[in-house]
Amino acid sequence: MPPAWIETVAEPAAEGLLADVHARVAPDGAPVANILRCQSLHPEGLREHHALYRTLMFGKGALSRACRESIAVAVSAANQCFY
């Protein structure tokens, strides 16, 4: 089943910047999560989205990583998002 109704680029077909970003978001040949693959037609946006995620989840701040993850789970549940 495709990850979305929009066109996406699968990992084996990725080239250039998209291949570089795929390697960053899914190291060691792991599959790229569908939530990220949906942005495959705009590799610059995907790169920046991943950078924002890394900053929010791993950057310095008052909240622990566990607290940040808990908030993400609560928001996803409230939005009925099962990602």
C-alpha cells in the first residue's frame, strides 16, 4: 500500500539531496517512515523538517526527552493520529 495518495520517491530511486536526506533520516538502510516519504518530492523541505524535529526532540531545553515524547504521544492521540 502506498504511503499517501500523492506521488512519492521510494528509497531505491532517490538521488542527490533526497538520497542524502534519506540516509540521514533512516540510517543503515532502514526504511524511510511514510510520514517522511510523503515529502520526497521536496527534499529541501524534508531536510528542514527533519532538522526541526531533531532540534525539538533532542535540543537543549527545560523538558526531558521522555516528557517531549509523552507530549507527542498525547497530541497524536488527541488528533487520532496513529503514527
